[in-house]
Amino acid sequence: MAEPIDPTVDYAFRVLFSRPGNEPILTNFLNAVFASEGIRLKKVLVVNPFNEKEFADDKLTIIDVKAVDEYGRHIQIEIQLTNHEWLHARILFTWSKMYASQLEEAEKFKDLLPAFSIWILGKVMFPDSKALHHGFGLYDA
């Protein structure tokens, strides 16, 4: 009998959520995550997981799963089993690249749509919190 496939392995995770034909699995997962926000998706389109470089010396990042919903909102999903000290910076960096990628030359900033970054972590990032889900946003402190 074959060993079960571990869905937390990057490759298995990508296949599960981004293989053509698996869009209903991804949509159901996102609806479960967004339920507390009152967001309900009907469909999502899986897109190129590369955050393309604009210049040769830019940092290339590859997202586990990147999608766009029916309203044009961008969504990325990452699974990270180890928490490195720089993880918070990587989370913000990849989100900001995805957010900024919505606009091209001459497009208006008012046309930017919300962008969501979902990180599934293998270790607790905030040991003082009992919450399983944390929502973050940009704010003026």
C-alpha cells in the first residue's frame, strides 16, 4: 500500500490547489479562510506564480499558489513549515509585489484592488496569542 501524500510538501500543496481542474478545491479553501470576513468567492483563476523581475538585479520570488478571483482581487497562498527570523519581511515583500503588479504604465492608483496573502505556517509565529488566524492590514500608527 502506498504511503499517503503529505499536503504540506510544497509540490503536493501546489498540485492540490493549482492544478487545472482543482479550482473548486482552491475556491472552497479560500471561502473557508474568508468566511469570517464575509467574503464569498464563486470562482478563482490560478495565475503564474512568479513575481516577475523588472530589472536584472531585482529579487525573484515564486509563490506556492497565486490566483485572481472573479472581482480581480489578487490572492497568494504560501505554506511555510519553518519560521525564519526574516519571515515577516518576506510576507510583506511578496504581498507588496503582488499588490503592485496590478498596475501597468498609465493606469490609475484608484484602480488597485485588495490583495490577500494567506500563509499557512508549520510553527507558531506569535506564541503569546491563542488565535489560529491573524488578519493584518496597513495602518497609520
